[in-house]
Amino acid sequence: MFCDLSRYDNPRTRGYIPISRTPFEENVQQAVPTKKALLNDTDLYFRSFDQNNADFFLFQEWQRESDQFVANQNLPSLSLVRFAHDHFGSFGTALYGINTPGLQMADNDYAVGLLAQKIANSPYKDNTLIFVIEDDAQNGPDHIDAHRSIAYVIGPYVKQRGRGLGTLYYCQHGQNDRSVARSCPGRLVQRSCCPDD
């Protein structure tokens, strides 16, 4: 939705972008925003949704940019980071041996854990919340609702009460981030790592 995913499809097509483990160091752009307004707020070295890539390498690129923000004391108020292996697929073409559901799930969990650990050990640890959501809940129906999903909130404002949240919330497709932006006019800086649908 926000990045041109067709650039990942076929190595023989014009404009194809190869996967790079170290895109910034190699100067290999990984993302092409589809909306001009996102160009200055997109990490062009953070590859968008591509099941052939490893989330661990996406984390490394996020970490590189995050370290710059910390060094310059200009961390954006909002960052959207998408690690693709909360989905599974491309088992026959996935790189780095991450080619089974279990390995892709572990890759995703590891990347999310590293991101949380990095923030927990940063100067921003006391005022940063991390929301981890499954972005495609309709493929996992249970006995209550096919749109139910898990969500984790990590940060200093989270109180552990030993119970789950029982309130039903609905997130309209593509509306959640715009609602947040409208509720904080003038105070929200959005940084995108090409979130897609």
C-alpha cells in the first residue's frame, strides 16, 4: 500500500530491487514509497513486505537508523516498523534458510524481541511504548470472532495485573494510525518503515 512491492517480484524486470543484508552500507535502496508525502519519512533502506527476506536483517536496518536518532536526539514521536514474518510463505524461495513456518515465526519473534530490548536499553526507555499487533487476524478464526487478534504493549506505562483485557475493540482497515494523528495535531511526527497491507 505504501511501498512499491512489485520491485521485489522478478529479478528480470526493470526496477527490481535485490535483497541486501546490509543495504545502507552497500547503498542499495530497499524501499520505494508509492506516496510522495512519505518520501522524507521513510527509511529507504528498510525493505518492505517481502517473505523472501529475514526479519532479523530488517531489525538490523531499523537498529542502524535508531542509533542515528539516539545520537542526534531526534527520535520521531511515532515509528511504524513492519516485520513480515508474522505471516508465513515463500518457503521455496526464502533466503538464509528461513523456509518453514516454525523458522519464520522464530525469525519474527527474535526481531521483535531485539527491537524491544534495544528500546529498553535506550535513553528513550522511560517514555516509549511499543505496540505489537498481528496485522492479518482474519486468517485465524476461533470460537468467538474471526477478527480477534493478539496485541502486546511493552513499555514503562504498562501495569501488570495478571489478567487479559476483555473489551472488544475494532480497528477499521487503515484508520487506526490516522485516528492517532488527528488526536495529537501538531505534536505527532510520523516515521514510516513502509507499512503495507
